[in-house]
Amino acid sequence: MTDHLPSASRPGSLAARLVSASPIRTLALLALCAAYIQGPITKILDFNGALAEMTHFGLHPAPLFAVAVIVFEFVASAMVVSGILRWAGALALSGFTLLATFIALRFWEIAPGMERSMAANAFFEHIGLAGAFILVAAIDLGKDAGE
């Protein structure tokens, strides 16, 4: 079946214009990066807590890893939100998220119960977040390829 409606009359065209508007796109990218903006702020405000977190996950030397994570999360988020090498920032955050998820959310090692269920939910939410960053990278790379 051929669509003979002008693009402005198509049901999805208003939605497409709204979600592709620059302020909405920027807010969506900020939302996607929210945890990677909030996380380093929390680590800076409670650096001893950040050191304890690194030690808890076996990352030594803890101060080096804490500072590296703070800088990485801020820089990669800025890349995604600003559009400067967005694809690279998005792929970096995707890889970081996958790595951190497999380090911190090993739900299969937790005894059955609420804690395991919550960890499993968080695990799969993080897998989805990593997938969203891959989509951001694909869209950005496709834009550069003229798609």
C-alpha cells in the first residue's frame, strides 16, 4: 500500500518533529547520561565513599580508580550531550556500563530472594542502558555517513 498523505499529515510526523527538536534531544541525552553525571558528583562529595566502593570491588589502587572513573564519566557524558565525538563517548559509556554491570551486579551469586531479584532487575536495566548508548553511537555514525 502506498502512502499518499503529505508528510505533515502523517500521524507520526508531529511526534517525529517533537522528539527530534533540539531541546528535547538534549534533555533525552542528559537523561541517558544522568547516572554518569550524578555518579562523579557523589564521588567527589564523598571521596572516602568512592575509595570504599573501589576497594569493595577489588579495584586497586583505589584513589587512582576513583579519580579515573570520575574523569571518565564526566568526559564521556560531555561528549554524548555536546555532540563532540558523540559516537565515541556513547560507545565508551556502553563498554563501561557492561564492564561495571558484570563487576557489581552478579545477581547469580546472590541467594534467591528479594536482594537477588533487585540485583537481577538492575543488571538487565544496565544491559538496556548499554544498548541505548550503542543506538546513540549508531545514529551519530549514520548521520556522518549521510544516512
